[in-house]
Amino acid sequence: MPINSPAIESHSVSWEIDDLDATSPRDAARMALALIRSTEPDNFAHVFSVYGPDGKRVDIDLDPLPEDQP
């Protein structure tokens, strides 16, 4: 690493879509994933925080699990 290079740090990034009409938080997450993958097929995003009409947040992880895991 060169002497004047800034240190590498871990960052968390949020991407938001306002007013996505869906039947459930999982459906909204699936729709968001489809939007991301339509422009970036290799994008590895799979965890979504979905806010419902009541303002409550539901975290949805769409990472596929192996067949033998719940």
C-alpha cells in the first residue's frame, strides 16, 4: 500500500425505491431484486429492508439457501 493511500474501511449502503406496489414485503423485495438484476445481472445484493404502509420495517434476505436448510 502506498504511503499516502487512504485506509480501506467497510461501508453499508442503502438503495431505496419509493412507492413500489406489492402484495407483501417479500414480494416487494423480489421486485426490487428483479429491478437490480435487470441492469446488473451479476449484482450480489439480496438483503432488503422493506417499509410497509404502517411504517414498520421488515428485513428480507433473498439469498437462496441449500435445499437441506430451512
